[in-house]
Amino acid sequence: MAMARAFLAVAAVAAALAVPQLAAAADHPVGGSGSWDASGTSYNAWAAKQTFKQGDTVSFKFAPSHDVTEVNKADYDACSGANPVKSYTGGSAAVKLTAPGKRYFICSVTGHCAAGMKLEVTVAAAAVTAPAPGKGGKPHHKRSVAPTPAPAVAAPEPSSTEVSTPTAAPAPRSSDAATIAGMLGGKAVVGLAVGVAMALAM
């Protein structure tokens, strides 16, 4: 069971790594068929359903009576080909979408742009692809270092305020014995004196 799980995990990782590498530049025939004409096709409605990515191509096929002219936003809105970014003639054009952003195309023949031969393309940035194994894509693992053990801390000595339960009564020291004997001797003398005084009084 553990072997099967390990195999599935490896297969999932391999599939995830392979997906970005399979993504390739796409060709988008304008309008879906590639025909660039004044037949009433809504090129912008078609473009709104597409995903244009950096590196993709938009292909145009057209009659000699048409052209494909790339323009800026202002000339696109005005259907003017007076300041073309680039013009394509000859019946076909394959325009490479080399950078993310907006691209604007019209047919510069008078009246054709107004008749619907205009296209606005929004280009998305290309996805970052995973590096191929063996070409710098292998992660560099740092050698693990065992943590340095913390220095041993000596147990603190009990303070004088701590109370401990003795297991046996400590033996009195000689100095303590002398002090106790002195105290007892003084009390005996006092007691004797009191007793003599009481006897005399009787």
C-alpha cells in the first residue's frame, strides 16, 4: 500500500512538471476561419472569447482589395490608417504577439474599418515554464547540520528560605552543645536561688 502511494505521488509530481513544458504558442485564425473581410463578422466578439498569450500568432487571409494595418488606440477608434504601426498586404499575414498588452488592427481601405474590419487583441504575459530536469532545474539541497546541544545547567542550590523535610535529626555541633549547656546551667542556678529564698521565708 505504501509503495502504491509513493508511485502515485511521483506520477503526480511528474505530471505537474510536464504541464508547463507542453504549453506552446498558439495560432489564432482571425474570426475563427482566418478570413479578414467586410462580411459582417464581429471580430471583437470573436476575440473576446479567445485567450491570446505572449508568443501566440494571429493569422489573416484576405482578398487583394483589403489589407491588415496595425494602428494605435486613437487611430483604431477613428478608423484611420494614416499613421500605421505596420501594414500587411499580399493576401495573408501572420502577426506575432511578441509582448503583453493591447494590439489594434484595421483594414485601412476607406469604409472597410467602419464596415467591421477592425480587431482589438489583449495579449497576456507568457506563463513561466518549469526548467527541464538536468539543466539547472534541480534544487540545491543544503547539508543538514545537527544542532549544537545546549550547555548543561547545574541545579540551583536551595536558598536559606526553602524548607525541606529532614529524614533524620541532625547531630548537634559542639558549639551548639556548649551554648545549650550554658543556658541550662544558668536556669538551674536561678531555680536554686528561688527555692532557697522560699525556704527561708517559711
